[in-house]
Amino acid sequence: MIAFILWIIGIVLAVKAALEILKLEGDTIKKLLAVIVLVVAMIKTLIKRVKSKTNESQKSLEDSNES
């Protein structure tokens, strides 16, 4: 639960960073690329979290079957 709350805080901070990047003067393509990198990093973190939860539940299920 704590990890999910930290992930939500990370999303909020990533959105704030993306908005700041878009406000900067400069090449639009570079700004969009930076925003895309932030979004992909947050999605990767979510997928990693879901996979670890799935692995934990499978391990506990296997442990209960062995007992």
C-alpha cells in the first residue's frame, strides 16, 4: 500500500515536471520527447509493481499448497 502511495506521488511530480518542461522555450520535439520519457518511466514502474505483486501471490499460493 505504501508503494502505491509513493507511486501516486511520483505520478503527480512527473506531471508537474512534464508541465514545466512544456513551458520552457526550445524545440517542441525535444520537449515532447522528455515528456514521453517521463510517461514511459511511470508506466514501466507500474508494470514492475504489478508483476511483483503477481509473483508474490503465486509464491504464497505455492507455499500454501505445499503445506
